Amino acid sequence: LAKLPLEGNVLGFRDTAPVSKLSQLASHVWLSDTTVNMMLDIIRQPISTNSYLSSRHDIVLCYTATKIQSVYGLRDNIDYPNSKDCGELPRLGSDLAGGLKDSISTLCLINGNHWVAIVVNQSERKVLYGDPGGSGAPVALRQAIDWWLKNHFTESFAWVRLPCTHQHDSHSCGVLAVNVIAHHLLPATFPLISPT
């Protein structure tokens, strides 16, 4: 880090992050959304180089889960999927419903301070939820994702637990949640992190 300029953005990631955010990766500081997105991009790289995986699975930025919840909150006042407020959600839903993607994976911030993993698997009609804290998905999050999926599918999706390492501190949820997605998609390359 000492050789990097003090100003400017880290290059090579979908989310722009100032160089100063890199220090979070080498600390016990809770990870921000931009840092988590950088980690998601890092695990997305080996998937993008595998033609089978890249054609079937995508890892989207953590803002996707936030957008689903935001649009769900506006559902009575906007025209889904035609409103510009919907962002990329209509395309992602269509990619899943049309079979262009088997799954999309992301992280979601819950309670303003805790990262969890979400994998929407259309071929199995499941939403896999991995919480390093060990809790189930909050009702509000489930309602928002279920609403979004019902706009694209006639069937309901089952919510199932995505196995993950349990955190024993107040700051490792981001690392563990990213690891859950990496392990789910490439288990031989990314084993689950040891809880110790």
C-alpha cells in the first residue's frame, strides 16, 4: 500500500473505490460496500474465465440487493419493470426467467452492519441465504426478493440455508459472506474459511 498514490481510485473493478479503501482489507475494520464489491469482483474473475460458469452464473454488486429492497418499497408508486427507478433489476430477472442465467449471487447488508450472502438459483427455484451470524433471512428482505421474483416467475422460490462459516467476532461477516459465494460456485478452489 505504501507505493500506491494517496489519491485516486482503484482500477479494474466495477465499483469505483478510492485507494484509501484498500486499507480495510488488511484490518479488523468492518468492510464497506465498495470494499465488499471489490471482493466480489475478485471471486468473479475465475468464474468469468470459465466459459461454462460465466454463461450460467453471475455475481452482481451488493447494490443489487439494496435496489430490490428500494424498488419493493416503491412498488405501489412505480411501474415495474418500466420505471427508470428499477435499474438493472428487470434485466437480471429476465435473464433468470429466460434461462440465460442459472443463478445470480450477491451480498446484502442487513441491520446496517452485517453482510450476508444471497444466491438466487432459478433452475432449482431456490433462494439460498448464508448468514455468518447464523440467523435466518429477515422478513422484509424475504418479502422484497419474493416480490421481485414473482414479477418474473409464476412459481414461488423456496428459501434454504446456504452453509457458511460462523463468525466469532464483530467484523468478519463481509469476508465470510464473500467466501460463501466463492465456495458455492467453486468449492474446489474456495473451501469454506476455518472458523478459528
